[in-house]
Amino acid sequence: MTGNVPQLETILWTARNAGASLIISRGQDPAAIRHMLDQGLVRERLGHLVLTFKGMELRRSCAPH
């Protein structure tokens, strides 16, 4: 699913709503955050880590059905 960062799915599911955006906490594992930034799953906006469209798609794809 999400490759070599096992907690990535957990981080995606902890994203919280902030208006029309989903943001993740900066308190998460720094290596996982760096990986997510490098993969284009999140971006920084106004000091927050916001899921990109690609991040939201991955979040949907790893949803527990």
C-alpha cells in the first residue's frame, strides 16, 4: 500500500478537517513527514501540513473496508 513507511496509513487516517482541507499534526514522526512531503502527499500551507489531492487519494485507497 504505502511502501516503506509503515505508519503512513495511520498518519493519513489521523488527518483532521480544517474547513475544506485535511491537515496532519507536526507531532508525527519527522521521517514519515519528510517522506510524505517528498512523495507529494502533503504540502505546507500557512504553517500547516495539508494533504494534497494525491494524499487524499492514497488515504481513500487504504481505507479499512
